[in-house]
Amino acid sequence: MNLTRFAAAAVVAVPCLLPWQPPAHAAMPTIDTTARNAYVIDVNTGAVLLDKNGEEHIPPASMSKLMTEYIVFSYLKSGRVTLNDMLPVSEKAWRTQGSKMFVPLGGKIRVEDLLRGMIVQSGNDACIVLAEGLAGSTDAFVTLMNQKAKELGLTGSHFANVDGLPDPDEYMTTRDLAILARHLITDFPEYYHYDAEKEFTFNGIKQGNRNPLLYTDPTVDGLKTGHTDEAGYCLAASALRNGRRIIEVLAGMNRMQERADQGRVVMDWAFREFDDYAIAKAGAIIDQAPVWLGQQAQVPVAAAHDVVVTLPRSDRSDLQVTAVYDGPTAAPVAPGQTVGKLLVSAPDTAPVEAPLVATRSVPRLGVFGRMAFTAGYLLFGRHN
């Protein structure tokens, strides 16, 4: 990899990705999935590998339970509830329809069992018990869901209930579902293991996880399926292979077997056609930036953070890395000061930018040094 140096008219700042937003992308390898809506991302870099109607509002069915799960994990992480706390079962929870973990009317259930009932068994009744027990009512819990959606940047989502049962005011996008899944995994690594459980027994009834990839691909460790007549068969899945994690969200398929087949094909395609490439390690010196009126003419620079990009494997040989500076940086220069940017580009891929920072201080020249520098510059055109 060769580093090219370039003086730019201005330094372009890298936006903060909180809440996380997948970067835009240009034309890339694609796959002809039968899902009506599909969105695939590389978790490590945020790169979007596939976007098929990813901004279209869809009924999420039980995939909306991922937000219910996120709120419950938030309660656990903050200490407002523990896995061993007992929550009461209301008649509303007991009577709820659709998929169930079969909670007993008037009973009390451990939070951990309710989590498993919601995640593994997709129990709508478990969602009601959790919502009422944690927030006081399902309406109050739904308010928390919509607030969190805004915080996470889920611009195409609105929740009307805690379980994903059909409602005209309940919708998401496959893009938002991918963002939410990524946050579940990265924000709550201590709880995410529940999404990989293949079966759970409660009240004498054993039910299997509906995620078909958990049974056929050992690298898959979540997340959720969904199905209603309107939504079709849907899947949000994640796999980790050799340190690289992919999330796929597929919606609007016609059959259960199609969901399983498309989930496997699209996941394999994402790992096969793309890879992550480490460009720079945070703090490792990669170039010397020019300094104006400094006691040293240059300052060593490094990337402010690890720079890893996701590229089609076919574009690896055409990767270009460029150090861009807004002319010489005026002294004094402080360690950690941004002095330029690293620009990574390849065909058919949106460029990636990362700030370049000084790794040491460069004091400003004294008055006589500046006079000598100015004289030399006027006489000989020297910049340093």
C-alpha cells in the first residue's frame, strides 16, 4: 500500500457516528435476493453491502421485539432490574394472542425466563409482562421504544405495541432493523448470548428458536424472525466469522423455507464478496506533515483511530490511500491536534476519511527565528 501526499484547499472533518449511521455507498457487487426488502451491513466498519428497498416502511412483525429486547437490556445494564427479579402476570398478558411462552395467570416470572420467552420462543405474552413490570404499562413502554428509536437514528420506525402484532402505526425499515441489531450486539455484549439459544422450556413446554440459521450455520448467533400475512416471512440475522461480523435483514418472503434459504445465501454472499482491510493503526506514525514557523519543519502524524475499510475483494488491488493536508500547519502544534486527513478510496466504493493527528508537539519559532525564516522565504522561496 503506497501513501500519497496531497495538499488540499481545506480539511474535511469526519462526522461523529453517534447515533450510528451507515455511510453512503456507490455501486458494489449485488445479489438477486427474492426478499422484497433487504439490508446487509458489515458491523466492524458500518459499510452497507446490500440495500434493496431498505428505506421502505414495512410491518416488522416479531422483529420489532428487538426494540423491546433493547429496552429490557437497558434496564438490566443500568441496574434498575435484575435477571432474578420476579414480575407479575396480568390478565392482559395471559390473554394476548399469537406466539406465546404460556405465562400463568396471576403468577410471577423471573426476568431472565421472560427474556428467553421473548427472544427464543417469541412470546407476545412475555413482552407484555416485561413492559408492564418495568414501565408500569405497555403504553409507557412503547413511549420508551419510540424515544430510543430517535436516539439511535431509526428515522423510518414507529412502534405502536411491544410485540409486533399487526397495527397500522407499527412500522420499521430493514435499514433501521440493521442499525438496531448492531446496537443490540455492541451495546449489550453481556446479554446478547440469549439470542443464540436454540430452545427454551417454560411451564413444561419446550419451544425452539424460529431462526433457521442457528441450526445450519455455527457462525450465526442471532437475532430474530417475524411473520404475519402482511409482512411475509422475515429474518434479522448476524454471523461472526474470523472476527468479522455481518448483519442481514430480509423481509417480505413467501415461505418459511425461502426465508431459510435466502438467509443462508445472502449471508454467505456477504462474507464471500467483501472483506475488511486494516489501513492504519491508531497512534502508529504513517507520515510527516509540514509545519509553518515551527522549531521543526515537520511533525510525525498518525491516524486518530484504527482505520479499517470494507471493500469488494475484487477492488483490493486498486486501493488508494492519500494523506491530505491544508498546506503547512501553523506552529505551535500540540500532540493530538488534527493536521490533515487520511483518504481511502477504491473503485465502486465510497471514499473513507479519517483524521490525521500530530504525535508530538512542535513549538513556534522565536522572534529571531521567525525573522530568519521570513528572510529566507522572501529571498529563496523556502517554506522550511
